[in-house]
Amino acid sequence: MVLKMSAVQAAVAALAVIASGAVAQGAGGNGFEVPARLRAEARFAPPGAFLPSPAVTYGMDLVPAGAWIQVEQRTAPFGREGTTVVLRVRGLVPGHAYGVHVHRAPCGSKPGDAGDHYRHWPATASDQANEVWLDFTPDRSGNATAVAHHAWGFRPGEANSVVIHREPGGKGDRLACFTVPFRAPGEHHPAR
């Protein structure tokens, strides 16, 4: 069966909305701080898609519409044991080395809308220790997982997206962006 591109794009956008979602848990009502957990996932859609997605692709040659992304955040109570961020992708170009970082602003219709890389303060000697890097290279099936762990937690409201770059290490064009509601240690996490 042959579909026109606009019908395919509409179907991909519909899947993005259906498949996207976020789950967050956090501060308990008993006055005790519990670990923060967040999981958000979506399918990439181009900017201006009929049905928008929190995952936007600007470079469909390397991040095709319909490719899938999931981001998990785990932060120990009060941030004592730091924060772990896990990224999983499916449907990207096998063997291509991508760079991925947490950024300060949510995604928008233009690649620069996500702002700068999130940086923990005080600054340290290495960007990799001061930022969340999740670089990866997909396997033969276009799937990959990346994990970053830091001894610190995010500051409230200052980490809002994950940006996929053309090259590892913070170089290259911004190919795609996924808006993720990262949380700071101790920040209330409403159940969804």
C-alpha cells in the first residue's frame, strides 16, 4: 500500500501523541522525602506537525520522524547519592555517533530554542563532570542506551530538555530535541 507523505507524517504525529507520556513520583505526604523518579517517552515528529510531540526532529536524515526516545531520571532522597539519567532510543541511523546533552529550556520549533547545555555550579574542570552527556552510537537495529550519573542534582526549573547533536562531545548541529520535565532533589513530583 502506498501512502502520500502527508498521510505518513500525520500517522507518525498521531503515534507521537499516543505514545508520549511521563510518569513522575516524589515527595510523600508523610513529611519524608522519597526518591524522585521520572520517565518520559515520545516519538519524534517534525516541527509544526499536525499533532505536536514533545520530541521534535530537525534533521530527519539522522533522526527520522517516528523514531522513539525515552528518558529516565532517578534522584536519591535530598540528592545525597546524586542523579542518574538513562536515555534509550529506537529507529535512529545504525552506526552513527550522536552527541546528547541536557539543555536548559524546553524544545521549540527551531533547534536553538532549547538554549544552552545545563551546567552544574560551581563549575568544574571538565564539561563532562559539569554537564549531563549521553552520547551514543545505535546498533544494527538503530537502538541505543546511554547512562550518566553525577553526584549532584538538577536545580529547580533549570533542566528542561535533551538535545541530540550531530556529533559526540557537544559538537555539530542540533538534530532533535525532547522536552523532559527534569526535577530537582526534594521537588514535589505530581503523579500523572
